[in-house]
Amino acid sequence: MKQDLIVILDLGSTQNTVLARDIRALGVYSEIHPHDITVEELQALPNVKGIILNGGENRIVDGQAVEVRPEIYELGYPMISVDYPQSGCEVRLEALPEREALEKFLFRDCKAEANWNMKNFIEDQVELIRQQVGDRKVLLALSGGVDSSVVAAMLIRAIGEQLTCVHVNHGLMRKNESESVVKVFRDELHANLIYVDAVERFLGKLAGVADPEQKRKIIGGEFIRVFEEEARKLDGIDFLGQGTIYPDIIESGTKTAKMVKSHHNVGGLPEDLEFELVEPLKQLFKDEVRACGVELGLPHDMVYRQPFPGPGLGVRCLGAITRDRLEAVRESDAILREEFARAGLDKKVWQYFTVVPDFKSVGMKNNARVFEYMVIIRAINTVDAMTASVEKVDWEVLERITNRILAEVENVNRVCYDMSPKPPSTIEFE
């Protein structure tokens, strides 16, 4: 393996990601793992040089203090603890270490090398994928978003023709999205690609379902069922590849943190999953995934493509999905993307999209009263998807977008702009 590793054990800190990125900023790879990791699991991790027990305000779960397994202390790794009163470490800190103290721990105590970079990360992940998969086959859930696209490129490098990509059109894609995915991956990258038209299947399952969490679980579960069906048509499919990244894991809930929303590839997976998962990006943040894609040689437009949730427009059509509102979301989103590109905002704003709620308001069209839906615009900036700020879009641009939506999108008579940062809001609007 090319990279040394510092393991962060989550003992209830809300700053695990801050610590992980601080360590990576010093050139050392880091991973966050649950507090109750076993000795066997820890020893299976490659090139572990040291461990940080990172406690915090969430170290009491269901009335019980979370603790590491006592045998962890006997493994001989250099260790420090942060805000963890029960710690058995010699060095106990009350807060995250400053840069100088962190450097001392990494380079003097752990004797780690500053060998964290995307080239080494890719080489290590390719090796780990080959060890995990062997001569067997992987089915990849390919949405066409940056996460699954980067995983596809990495798996192609690791196992080549042992990979089969499946793109499921669930009817919740953006305008012309599925067509674009097929063109890029089948026609340009020559991937083994199976296209599945499951529009009626998914919309039927979602009929009458209003709760966003339930929608995510239905979509996630149905995805898996489609993949299982496709796998049965093929020989030797034992693995499911996914573009899971660390913010997906955090938001789906951990042993010390409550769920914000389950991601279809994490909290939305069925309990009777028949595949072993291959998730080489699950410790990365969105900016790191993009850097990984660049290193893998993916086209710029693909790497910096607008993020798009696995449940698609299903979480942007609020309440129970109806076809008229779903179409309003799709068409208004296309207008927003066109106008943001025209204004140069597509290169400035990290994520932007429209939402259509499940209630109506009174308006006027053609000198007559109408009772129609509204479109909500959301545009935010972020580095790692853990926090986000609202983009201050020029008034003229917003006016142009509003006028086009009101003129071109059916069943809509009002446009609003979401001013909420993350936190307290999430990036998605649901």
C-alpha cells in the first residue's frame, strides 16, 4: 500500500470530519470508524500508524457512555484521546489538537509519512478492490452523477470487464439525463452498460407516498431489487458497487449521531441485501471525489457536473409524487440550469435546483383566477457538503429565470428563492 493511515474512532464528536481533514491537510490519509471496531477489523486496515479516540458531546447514547474495546489499548499503536474522560491513553486532550501538536503526533509519535495524494489513494483503492473482488464480478449502480462515475472509472481500472454498469431510469431523472448517461458511458467510454426503463415501476411504488424518508427507502429498496433481477440474468455477480461518500454516511446516521436523512445507498438499503458492497469512495468528501475523478482522467464536464441525489427528483417533488408536479420540477430545473449557464453561474455555484411543493396558491393568468403550484429555487455553495451557504444571485438573473418558469412551465404561478444555509437546513429541500 502506498499510504499510511491514521484511524479516528468516533466516540461522539461532531468534529470527526474536521479532524480527518486536518490530518489530510498535513499529507496523511485518515479514516473515521465506529468506536466499537473490533481488533480484527482494526488490524485488517492497511498501514495503520496511529489511532485518535475522538470523544465529544454525543458520547452518551441511550443513557450509556460509549467506549472503545479495552483490547484496542493493547495493540501497541500510538494513541491519543480527545474529550474522552474514560480514556486509557497516556495523552488526553480536552479539544482537537492544534497544528503543531497534531504534526508532533503524526510524524514523531506515529512516524507516518506525508504520502496522502490522489494518485496514491487510487492505487491503494485499486489494490483493495482487487483483493476484495478477486476473479468475481461487480454490478455498479450508475446514476451518471460524479460519485458513481468516479467509482465506475476506478472499477474499470481495477477489474476491467468484470464490471457491469446498470443505469436505471426511474422516471425521476432530470431532463435528458438518462440519454446523456447512455451516450457517455456506452458510446464514449465503452463500458458494459445495461439500461433499464423502470419509470412505471417506480412511480407505481411511490404513488400516494408523501413522507420523504419513506420515499428514499422505497427508491433505495427498489433500486436493489432491479439490480438483483439484472444480476440473475448474468453469471457470477457477487458484488454491488456504489458511489457512497462520507457525507452520505453521516447524514444517514451513525452509532453516535442521529439520522438527518437516509441516503438510498446507505439507510435505504434493504436488510436482505444479497450483495457484498464495493464502496471505494466512502471515506472521501465531495471535493476529494472530484479531485479523484480528475486524476482518473474523467472529462471535466463529468467531474464537475451538478450533484444529483440518488432518489432524483423524487425528493424535489415534495409530498406524494404526481406526474404534473414531477414534470414541473423537471422543466423548471432545466430552465434554471440553462439560465445559470448563460450567466456563468454554473462554474461558480456548487449546486442549484428547483423544488415543487404539494400545495397551491391563488394567482392570475390571462385575466383569470388560477390555483396552481409554486417553484422554489435553491442555490448553495460548499466545499465538503457538510455545511453550505446561499448564493446571492443577481436580481436580473432571478427575474429572467422567474419569467421563463412562469411562461413555460405548466401548472405554476409563483417562484420563490430559498435563503436557508446548511445548517439548519440540508442541501436538499425535502
